[in-house]
Amino acid sequence: MNTVNTQNTDGDAGAPTPAGTGTPATRALGIVALLLMVATALFGLVFSADDIVQGSSVRIMYVHVPSIWVAYVAFVLTAVCSAVYLSGSSRSLSWDRVAGASAEIGVLFVAVSLVTGSLWGRLSWGTYWVWDARLTSTAFLFVTYVGYLAVRRLGGTHRQRARRSSVLALLAILEIPLVHFSVRLWRSLHQEASVATGGTDVELDGLMLFSLFLGVVSFTAVFVWLVLHRHRTIVLEDTMADRGLDEAIDRRRAEAGVA
Amino acid sequence: MTLGVTATARIVAGKDLAVEARSRVLTNQVAPFAAIVMVMFAFALDNDGILLRVAPGLVWLAVLFSLLVVVQRSFAVETADGALDALRVAGVDPAAIFLGKSVALMVQLLVLEALLAGLAVVLYGVTMGGAGFVQLCATMLVATVGLGFVGTLYGGLAAGARGRETLLPLLLLPVVAPVLIGATRATEAAFGSGGAEVSEGLPWLALLAAFAVIFGAVGSLAFGPLIDE
Amino acid sequence: MTLGVTATARIVAGKDLAVEARSRVLTNQVAPFAAIVMVMFAFALDNDGILLRVAPGLVWLAVLFSLLVVVQRSFAVETADGALDALRVAGVDPAAIFLGKSVALMVQLLVLEALLAGLAVVLYGVTMGGAGFVQLCATMLVATVGLGFVGTLYGGLAAGARGRETLLPLLLLPVVAPVLIGATRATEAAFGSGGAEVSEGLPWLALLAAFAVIFGAVGSLAFGPLIDE
Amino acid sequence: MDRVVELEGVVAVVGRFPVLAGAHLSVERGEILVLQGPNGAGKTSLLRVCAGLLPVERGTARVLGMDVRTERERIRTRVGLLGHGNGLYLELSAARNIAFWGAMAGASRAEVDRAMEMMGVSGRLADVPAARLSAGQRRRCALASLVVRRAELWLLDEPHAGLDATGRDELDTVLRSAAAAGATVVLASHERERAAGLATRTVTVDGGLVKEES
Amino acid sequence: MDRVVELEGVVAVVGRFPVLAGAHLSVERGEILVLQGPNGAGKTSLLRVCAGLLPVERGTARVLGMDVRTERERIRTRVGLLGHGNGLYLELSAARNIAFWGAMAGASRAEVDRAMEMMGVSGRLADVPAARLSAGQRRRCALASLVVRRAELWLLDEPHAGLDATGRDELDTVLRSAAAAGATVVLASHERERAAGLATRTVTVDGGLVKEES
Ligand code: HEM
Ligand SMILES: Nc1ncnc2c1ncn2[C@@H]1O[C@H](COP(=O)(O)OP(=O)(O)OP(=O)(O)O)[C@@H](O)[C@H]1O
Ligand SMILES: Nc1ncnc2c1ncn2[C@@H]1O[C@H](COP(=O)(O)OP(=O)(O)OP(=O)(O)O)[C@@H](O)[C@H]1O
Ligand SMILES: [Mg+2]
Ligand SMILES: [Mg+2]
């Protein structure tokens, strides 16, 4: 995304069209995110030690785990924005646009997690995929949000889109606890929640834990950066659609011989 | 509105069941179909002892299929002559429509499930103790409530614009899958398939109940916005 | 009529496929449903080694489900706005309608079967030799022709007089069952499930071919009287 | 040969209800006959009998000189019916629908285009799915599909319903010129004035019977 | 309070097509307003906007003093719509259908019977499944279902289509007495003469706009 500077376009359609989606603030954030990613790569690949059992393959964790967690955050953000939109206290379409942007990036991160997870699976279980509860439920989570994005693209007016997708977002968020607890529910092959609950069966040494933490921070920064830009492109898309509608209205009026 | 939600829901459910009583789609089309699926598997897998192992899965698979057919039918009835529009304009509480249609759907599904479970006993030689039987009934009840809510909710969404109906499975299936898995496991426990204990089914029952409660609540609130585009 | 049966049938089939291309019920509803059936079974039975054994049955079960949905859809399109009446009044040869709609149905089923077989290979780890692959293709082709004819006949019956549809499943299902069992056995042979040999599938193939021929002939003759009550 | 429709004591049954209860009617070539009568009188049923869609239980019905019981298929290729429904495939565009019915009738591309032009569903509307069209536009599509058939006997069930003022006039012109060219038109209508302007003869249907008037 | 319908520059969109392109309209209490205009003009769309079935994309629409965007639910309990469809459950009998809509509106058994009587669907017809009724009889059922609602604003899309001569007169009587009792009626119609006799005012809809005439 290029960053020719103009004014902020947050808000409803009709604002003058900027030539890009960047602002000084987002550019600064972009640079910070980039540096954090570099740091994560260094810590993950160089500084942290091999695992006793898994060897070097444990390094996949620094991508796999942060990306799914950031995806969770993204979907929660989507749900919160949707709830705000639906609650009626603020009927601004911005809430819906943020929800949409966040879900899109969230889907991206789930995809990353699925891919890294199955690569890791190849290394530690000997197969890319098993019909395990965590894996299956993660796949369902992915499909659910692909469905959400499809609903957003159904057409109709911006408000129709906002209303339909908000309801779905609130339903879809329920899948996250299912994914999280699936390990316990289905006596799964997959790693139990251990970091998040501070369990003791997996011992992460200090540096590993720090690398993981760094990964989470840097992925979050990337997420925020992407959502800001994506939100702005959605604003632009909506503006474009509104202009198309203006032309269509003129053509429609012409049917009656009115200029 | 002069009527309360419950009263309205009861009228809606009564109407849906009256339509089914007249058209007999469930008894004459869905049920025989589901039965043939069971029979076919009995044929195909008879000698292997696999039958008992897959019986619960088959029962619920047949239920899932029937759910899709019945939901489709339930909303085809509403859209055939513009009745859903009429309901919306009549200012009928969407929550009442949702509850009424869900209940009608559940009743139909329960009838079907009873039939299928009976068939499983007859065809596959499933044997159950008293505890197993009670658990089977509980599972069916709870799972059906969940399926009825979910089916009605997404059926309503799909009943709107035309292009939208293609979304139904995409939306419905990831949501329904946990119910089916849960129900299958609970039924396995009830049937004792693969040496499962009856008590193993209890957590699944809890999961199903949670599902039913959540979708009942969300559906009552969300049905209005969804059918009202 | 100025057009021959083949030309008319081609136009009817083209129209049905155009409707499908517009509404995408097969690709967006039926196929994902069939796929989810396969995935769910994979999930439920993965660790038991049963999977490979039941794979052929599952493929054909999913096909049967889909057949019903697609047939229903195919005739819903005709009756929604009175087009079937219009076809009858237009003096279109019923045999041509039957053939056209059957062909459209077969095309859709074949696409679906290819998808399902592909899924079986990927999800269940089915492996096939060259001979197995050829036989699988042959089985699909022949079974699909039979199912297409039977399905269209079924749909015509259901779209016809009201009271009659209650008899339908009873008439139809005993007929479909052998096709499915035949197809399952032939596919088992092709997949080598349960140690079956490829050559074991040949008698089943012959049975399927006989069905296709009989139902094609019966359907062409009987379709007119059926839809014309 | 010149009796295009001849019903003698026709009884037709739906469920167990006799929708026609011994109807007599005869229509000559070139006539524009209007069927009037109260709701539920049997107008639609009568048209469906003539098209061979509703079986004759008692009495005889001859259309274009052939018995509907035995020569239904041959009659149908020469008859065109517009029912209460439009016979459209709602997923397909207006143009695709009319082209389909044109192909079924063996009409050429040019004839199809002419019919669409004539009923005002060419241009922008041609590519809109039938489901999205307005009620009157769908009726126009159905009429265009009928026009391409060049039938000898036109059976029309309330063809004016849903059409706008110009559409009504266009339809009347089409029907008059068809009749002038030797076709026969039988239509049911509840619009007294318009029907009176169009009809060469009017009969009243009531209680499943036809009451001849002049 | 006396402006029952107030549309200001209403744009409504179906798919990507603006079915209403900035329509202005205001209707006073007690009026019988007829919408005329060519097929596809936007009459149906306008009625659907007033009933809150079609969302307003731009402009404002106020019905019974309330904004359709925010108070749709409250508006709806006071509005009655007869669309192109009849809103019947075809498997159920006429009586069962009307009773259903009556129950939804909180009408008493007696009111339902009176409405059925009024629209001529009592007696034998009451027990016939709606699918078996004639087109006009189904329309009558739909009207009876509407009458039991006692709406303050009646929105009718070609209500005369399909009705026989007496049915048309009965309907006109019903509408006139509703208007006299303080209700407001907006109806779309293609039948010039009948509409002129009924209307207190007529406007033309075209190209998604309303052209006021007198
Ligand atoms: C395609 C394959 C995989 C998928 C879809 C997947 C999915 C997930 C998901 C959704 C989470 C987040 C759990 C939560 O906190 O709610 C997670 C966490 C985790 N995964 Fe995976 N995973 C896969 C493969 C693997 C493999 C092969 C390993 C290592 C052997 C692994 C190790 C972990 C670890 C250690 C966590 C953090 C656990 C915690 O503390 O919560 N994953 N994975
Ligand atoms: N199964 C049935 N039971 C009772 N009555 C029936 C049944 N089937 C049809 N009818 C009656 O038969 C008549 C059918 O008439 P038809 O549709 O031919 O009327 P029509 O003259 O076209 O009326 P309209 O002007 O309303 O279109 C109706 O009165 C209907 O009630
Ligand atoms: N998706 C779409 N693409 C193109 N045009 C559309 C679409 N949806 C609706 N339309 C057009 O919008 C208009 C809808 O008008 P509406 O149904 O309100 O007309 P109407 O005035 O009620 O006409 P009628 O008198 O025929 O009932 C039609 O011209 C239709 O062709
Ligand atoms: Mg009629
Ligand atoms: Mg209209």
C-alpha cells in the first residue's frame, strides 16, 4: 500500500478522494511493525534455543501461535464493532467498515496459522493433517469467517451489508471458545492450552517465552497497521459505489424523461 | 401487537404443522428417504460389525439431511405467495416467528429421529439399557432444539434475496457440525457403540444444551434484522 | 413440431444448465453439503481404519442425497411460474423433456461425483491403480445415467398430480437401492476397499448398465402420461 | 373445419369438484371471444380444457377439428396458452426466456427479436433476470413468448392484468391482427369496457356452464 | 399528524438498480391516492418502501409521522399491504388462512367471519385449500385478510386485478368506507376508469420518480 499523504478519510462517503491510504501516523506504525517483525525473526530463529523434544521445529511456534491469537483478537474486534453498530448507540457505518476490515485480516491470520500448523504437524506428527478436534474446529472457524466475508459481498446497500454482517459476526464469535476448548472436549492430539492458562506440563524457558511474547506484539502491530489501511480502502470502495449509484439514478430518471 | 410472543409463536407453529399435515412432505418424502439410507447401509456393511459402530453417525447424518430439506420447505411455504412479506408487514414480532417456526421444525425432526432410532434398533441390532434409552431421548431432545433454532435462523436469512440462498450451507454447516458430532458421540454412548460408556455422553449433552440455549437466544434477537435485510 | 427429439432435448438441457449456472445451487449448496458429509465422517471414523472400508458407500450416499436435492430443484424451477404447463401446451415431446432434463441432471451429478471421488482420495487416502481408475470412471458414468433417468422420472411424478406423490418413495426407493448398492460394490472394487479385486466390479457394472437402459426406455415412454396426469 | 372450438356437455373435475359442469361452446375461426363471469365460474378451467391441460370427464371437446382426448399432442402444437402464471424461468433473463420458448416453437432469431420489440421487453430489460422484473414486465415477457408461437388458437387468461395503458393497447393490436390473419382468440377478462371494445362476441361463464349471449 | 405519508427524495435500491430515484410524495389522512404509470415505473417499489419492506437508501420516508428507518416495527402494526402476491399458505383452507392473519392482527372470530362474508369467501369456499381456489377467489382471501387488520394506512398493489365485476364494486365500497372512517388508501392501478372513479387524487410514477398531477 503506498502512502501519498492527504487528509484522513475516516467518516462517511462523500469526502474528497485522497490519493492513498497512508498518514504520518500509519507510516510510523508501519515502520515500528516492520522493526518488531525483524526482532521476532531474530529471536525466533537465532537467539532462542531448540526444544528438547521438538528440536528446531519448535520455532514455528513463534508464527503459529501469535497468528491464531491475533486472529482471535481480530474476530473479537469484529464482534465488538458489530455489537456497537447493532446496539444503535452509534449508527455510523465506520463501525461496520472496521468490523469488515478486521475480519478480513483475521481470516488472513487464521490461514497463516493453518498453514504453519500443518507444516509443524508434518514435522512433529508426520502428517500435514489429521482429523483432530482442534484442527477441524480451526478449519470450521476459517470457513465461518469466509462465509461472513461472502455475506458482506452480497450486494445491496451499505446499511443492509452492515446489518446482516453484524448479526453474523456476533454468531461467528461463538466459534472461538469452541476452538479454544476443543482440545479438552475431544481429547485431542493437539497441544492443550498451556501458555494461556499458565499450565505446567509444557516448560517454556525464559527466552522462548519472550520470543513468543515478541511475536504476539509484532503480529498485533502488523494487524493494526493492516486494519487501518484496509478500513480506508473500504471507505474508498464505498465512495466509488455511491458514485456508481449516482449515475444509475440519473439513468433511471431519464426513463421518465427527467434530466 | 395485541398478542404476546408466546401466543403468536404458538399460532405460527400451529400453522406450520397444519401445512405439514396437509402436504405430508415429511412423512411421504423425507422419512422414507431417510429410512432407505439406513437400509442401504445395513445392506452394504452387514457382515463387518462396522454397522454398530457407524449407526449413530448415520442416524444423525440422516437428520442433518432432513433438516436441510425441512428448513427449505418451511421457508418455501412462506415465500411461495409472499406470506413472509405479509408477516413482516403485519408487524408480527420476529422473535415470535422465529420461535414458532423453530418449534414446528423441532416437532418434525423429533418424529423423524424417533423413526430413525427405531430403525437403527431393528436393522442394526442396536441394544440399549434403560440408562442408554433415557440418554438417547435426552440427546435427541437437546440436539433437536439446537438444530431447530439454527436451521430456522439461517433458513430465514436464505429466504430473503435469491442469490443469498447459495450461502445457506456455507453458513449452516460449520455451525451444525459440532452439534452433529456432539449428538453422534452422545448417541454412541447411549448405544454403547465401540464400547462407549453411557456416562461418557454427559459432557456432550452439556455441549448440546449450551448450543441450544445460545442459538435460541441469539436467534430470537437476530431473526428480525436478518429477514428484514 | 418443427424440431426433432434430440434438438428439443438439447435445448431443454441447455436451459436447465443455464438455470444452474445462474443460481449455482449445485456448486454452492449441494457440493459443499456433500463435502461436509465426507469431512464429518473422516472426523468421526478417522482412527478406526473403517474409513477406507466405507468410503465407496459414503461417496454414493452423498450422491443419492444430492440427487434428491437437484431433482427437486430441477422441477421446482419448472413449476414456480407454470413453465411445466407451458411446456406441455407448447406440444413439446415429453420424451424430449425427459431426455433433456435427464441429461442436465447427469451432467450435474457427474461434476459432483468427480468432486467427491477426488475428496475421497484426498481425505481418506484412497489409492487406485490404472485399472481401478478406469473402472471408477465407467461406474460413475453408467450409474449416473441410471440415476439421472430415475431421478427425472421421480421428479416428473412429484410435479404431477398431488395425491400421487404419496406413493412415490415407495415406488422409487426399491428401484434406486440396487443402483446404489451396485455402484458401491463396483467402486469398492475400484478402490480395492476391503481387499476387493478390480474384476469383482464387472458384474455390478453390467447390472448398472442394464438399469440405465431400462430406465431410459421406460422414462421416455412413461414421462408424457406422468406429467400429463 | 371452421369450428375451431366445439365443447359439448363438457364436464371436467379437479379433486372431486366439477369445475366444468356440462359446458357447451362453439367458436368460429377468426373470432375474438371474451369469457366473462364471476370468480370461480370456470373460465380458467374452460381454457385449460381447450389446451388439453385438464382432462374431459364427460362430453366431448373438439379443438381445431380434433378430439382433445385422443389427439392432444397434435392440437397442442397449434394452440398457445397464457395462463394466470407466466411460464417464465425466473433465474434466466427476459431475453433467454423468450428465446427458449421461441426455440421450442421453431421460431427464428429475428422473430424472437420482433416479438420482444413488440411487447416492449427489448433493450435494458432483456438482460434482467425475470425474477427482478416488475409484474407487468413479466407479463409482457409471457406475451412475447406467446407471440413467437404463431398459434392458430390463442387462449388467454386475463391477459390485460398487470399491463400498463400502452401495453393494453399494444396487446389489443396484436390480438386483432392475429384474428385478422385467421387465428382465433378466446380470452377471459374481468374488464368489461376493454373486453367489449376487443370482442367480436362475449359469453358469460357461471357455475361451470357457458351462457351464450350476443 | 395529518401527513400520513411523506417521502422526500427517496432513493431505494434493488441489486444495484435504483428502483426509486428520488421520489417525493405526501399523502393526507383520508385520501384515496391512485398511483399510475408504466410497467416498471416503481409503483410496487414505492408501496414497499411505505410498508418498510424496501430500505430507504437516501432521502427520508415518514409514515404515520414516524421514520421508516427507525420506527419500522411500530409503523407496521398500523399499516396493511396487499402486494402482487396474496400472502396465502396454499396448502391451508381459505378459512384457516384468514383466521391466521386475523389472529396475527388480534381480530376476534366475529371480525374474521365478517371479513370473509364481506369479500365473498364464506360458505363452500371456506374449506377449499387456497391452492385449489380460482385466481380471483385467492385475491378475495387476501383482501379479507387485509380487511381484518383495520389498518390506518392501506397500501394496495393492483387490488382490482383478478376480481370480478361485483368484487370490484365491493372492494371500492370497502375502500371508500375505510377512507371515510379516517383511514388512508394508496393504491397502484392500471385501470384508468375505475381508478378515476375511486381516487380523490392521482399521481403518475415514472422512472422511479413521482410526478404530481391533480
Ligand atoms: C493444521 C494444524 C494446526 C492447527 C489448525 C492449529 C491450530 C491452533 C489453534 C487454533 C491454536 C490456539 C489455541 C487457543 O489458545 O485457543 C493453537 C495453539 C497452539 N498450537 Fe496449534 N495448530 C496446528 C498444529 C500444531 C502443531 C503441529 C503443534 C505442535 C506440535 C501445535 C502447537 C501449538 C501450541 C504449542 C499452541 C499454543 C497452545 C496454548 O498455549 O494455547 N499446533 N493451534
Ligand atoms: N378441490 C376443489 N374443491 C372445491 N372446489 C374446487 C376444487 N378445485 C376447484 N374448485 C373450484 O373450482 C372453481 C375453479 O374455477 P376457475 O379457476 O376455472 O374459475 P375462474 O372462472 O377462472 O375464476 P377467476 O375469475 O377467479 O379466475 C373455483 O370455484 C374453485 O373454488
Ligand atoms: N436488479 C435489477 N436490475 C435491473 N433492473 C431492475 C433490477 N431490479 C429491479 N429492476 C427494475 O426496477 C423496476 C421495478 O419497478 P416496480 O416493480 O416498482 O414497477 P411497477 O411500477 O410496480 O411496475 P408494474 O406496473 O409492472 O407492476 C423495474 O423496471 C425493473 O426492471
Ligand atoms: Mg381464472
Ligand atoms: Mg408493480
